[in-house]
Amino acid sequence: MRHWLIKSAIQRTISFLPWCHWWNERLQTWVTRTLDLSPERFTQRLEYCQRHLEHFFDLRPQRGEGFSVLELGTGWYPVVPAGLYLCGATEIWTIDIAPHLRPDRVVRALRLLAEYAERGQLQKYLPQAQPGRMAALRRTLNGAAAKTGEALLKELNIHVLVRDAQNTGLGPASIDLFVSNGVLEYIPRQVVANMLAEFKRLAKPGAVFSHFINLSDEYAQFDRSISQFNFLKYSDRQWRWLDSPLTPKSRLRISDYRELFAQTGCRIIREDDLSGAVCDLEGIRLAPRFQSYSQADLLVLRSWLAGRF
């Protein structure tokens, strides 16, 4: 049996257990090691943060002091919201449907930011980082003992929301910048549409969005015997039994996201796509669902979408 099928079977088994997300976290921590904040993963998140800032500073119509942010998908380590704080964000809300933050992970992320600043490396990734904000981050680190992750982040004006992003509970016209990092691909089409409608309600005039989307088959990162297009050969019914029920992927293609953004009044101004090899795609017998898409559409593996509401 191929490795990705074994992993899929393990995750499906875990999904039937009590506290399944806790067991999945143990799997990722001790077996797959995908929850480690390695130097490579840390710098990747710094690059995400800088890309969001570039989009925001280039696309927002008016300059001003400070800006508010909503991050979709808090994840395990708050590197991006902390980086946005260092670069001038005044209020940051980070929202996730599940609680993933732990004090040790928050401290790990903040400590790496401080260490990179001390070594002069942070300027390479976040040239807008402000010395006064870094001093505040160090004060938070110095007083981190016995505090929750949420309490530590609140000292940096980062507010953790554990709820459905279709209904954030935030006030209208309150957000300048909306960001996500490899999150939208896990959300069903109608839910994405509902979230974008909610974000439009929250958007200040001229608010900017910046989203990184991974459109590839993630099992290919674990199993080199399959291509990043592998999941396109399965029908929806087949894929429901093969995909992880803990982190199911919608398999939406880039044209689907274009349509969703347009339907909710979000104008894409910049699209930066990374496409795979034609030979890899041609080696896949496409499921009927994907046969109506253009080859150029199907080839897109990763995309940055940025624009205004």
C-alpha cells in the first residue's frame, strides 16, 4: 500500500476516536513532525507576513498611522500576527474554528522573533519592524510565566477568536487588512462565499485582502510516489473516503476562487500563480468533475490573491 493511503487510513481511524483533534495533534507532533517550528517553517511564515504587508502598502488607497488586521486561520504558531504587530498593526484579530494555541508555542514564536532581531536577521524579512514594538514583545516574553497564550498575545493587541469565521461578531467597517496562509483550500465553496461576505461587512473603505492558497494534493509532500495532481483523478464520492476527515481539502481550482471573490464584490488586483509540469498533469486520468477545467487552470498548484473590497 502506498504511504499516502496508510496516512489517510490512520487519520480516518483517528477521526472516530474521542478527542480526535488531540490524537491528531499527537500524530503530527511525534510521528510526522509537522508541528515543529523549524527554522525553515519560521522563515516561511516571515515571508508570508512580508508578502501580506507588501500587498497592503501597495494597494491601500490612503496612507495612515496603524491598521487593523483579521487573520483567517490562527494555526499552531502566531508568527504572522506577531510580525504584523511588529510592523505597525494596531489591532489584530486571529480567528480559527478550533483552539490550537498553547503558551509554549506562543513563547516559541515570540522568542524566535526576538532572536532574529538580536542577530540582525529580522530586518531581512520584515524591514518595517519597529524598535518600540520589538521592545514591547521582549517585555511580554520576560513576563510570560504562568500566562495563557491568549493573554500573552493580547499584550501585543492580538486577539484570539475561536469561532466560525462566517459570523465573527466583530463590528462593521472595522478591518483594514484580511490575510490567510494556506487556509482557504480546506473550506467548502459555500462556506468560503459566506466568509467573504462577512469580510466585506467588516471591511473599511478600501480594505485590502491578501491570501495564499495551496491547490496541490498535500499527500504528495508525504509520498513522493504520487504527483501534486493526484487527487484530481478521484470523484467526490471516492475522495470523501480517501481524504483526511480531520483536514479535508475542497479541491477547488483557481478559477473557482476567482468566481467566489467576484461574486462577493472582492476585486482581485494581483494574482501570482505557481504551476506544475504539464507532463505530471497529463499522467492523471481526470475525474469527471475536473474535465471541464482548462489545462492552465488545473496546472496551478499555489496562488497568491490580493485586492480590495
